[in-house]
Amino acid sequence: MTTISVVIPTRNDADMLAVCLAALADQTRRADEIVVVDNASTDNTAEVCAAAGARRIAVELPGIAASTACGFDEARSELIARLDTDSIPPADWLERVEAILEAAGPLSAVSGPGDFYGETRFARWVGTSVYIPGYFWAIGWLLGHPPLFGSNFALRSEVWGRIRGSVHRGLPPVHDDLDISYQIPPDVKVIADPTLRVQVSARPLAGWAAAGRRLSMAWTTFNVEFTQEGPFRRRRRRRQWERDHAG
């Protein structure tokens, strides 16, 4: 039987983490392990992890990129699924992740959108109707394949093994999902499944300051990636690989 690890980076979000872990406890296909990467929390995150039976890993290096990379390094399973602390997956989420990646083959990843909850009705509308569709369309065009959405994605451990040395885990202002998406090599199949949905908090879209922080991190991430390899060269390289291996 295929094994699955779920990795959840967190920092001072114990209440939301408890809700996320409760949703994982109700899965039709239970995780083989849950790895919570605690980035210097000062609340009761450790107690929440212990009560849920999750493996808590403390990481001091700041930033979401470092936390995600640490959790993926520590994951012991064949499939590595990723949620944010404020993600609430439906009961069949892991069952569907497993089925999709099993059908896709040994070098594959899958991501789906989020349905936003909390904050204002306008913030939820912006998240679900503007931010998510725009992210998958614009970044997908830029990459030449669907991007991974940090609140809801999974990949095979073989994929992580290929890219773990190239992700920018030491740069705190980097978006981990964009960084991982950019490092994915041409022979990895990336699936965007619009029906693989999770609930996610609308708090990053609750005001100009929060939205500005996300845009600033996106700009920093693109600057780092484009310096390493220009987007059009990367896109051409993937298209060429697809033509060479068509059929």
C-alpha cells in the first residue's frame, strides 16, 4: 500500500492547526504520518500536536520556504501532501490525492484550488473568483504547466528528491509553492484538478497590508527564479521536452 505523509508548516496558529488536524483525523484514507513544522511558535502548538498524534519538528530558520523544505526532508512516505495551517480538507482529500498520483505515475504532482472562508464576503469572493483562477492561469502560462498552490498540493517523494537541493530554503521572503513549482523539471507531470478543493482562510486577502505582503513575496520569488533561469527559456525547455517525448 502506498504511504502518505502530510506536511503542515505553522507559526503561532494553534487554534487553526487544531481544526486542520481534526479534519485529517476524519479522512476516509488516513495519513501514515502528519508532520507539523513549527517555526518558533510561542503559543500551545506543541500541545495541539501531541493531542492529535502529529510529529512536531521545530525549525529555527525563518520563512515558509525553510519550514516546508524541512518538513519534506523529514517525510518518510512515498507521497508528500502539503496543507497550510488554515487549510480544512474534505474527508476524501487524501483518498483522492492518492488515486490521482497513483494513476499519474512515478514522477508526478497534483494541486487544486481553495474555497475561502472567514473575513468579509468581498475578501472571500476575491479569493475564490479572482485570486485562485488568476494564479493558476497566469503562473501556469509562465511555467508551461500548472503551478502548485501551497494550501493544497501533493507530490511524489521522487520529485522532492530531484529538486530539494535547488529550492531556496534560506530566503525567508520566498513563496515555497512558487519556488517548488519553478524548480520542477520537464519530465514531471503536474496535474491541476479543479475538483480537488480544500477550505482556506481568507485572511491574506483581508486588507491592503496583508495582500501587499503576499505581492512583495511573489515579486521577490520571481526575481530569485528569473535570475536563475529566465521564464521564457524555462518554458521553451519544457515544451521541447514534451515534443521530444510525445507519444
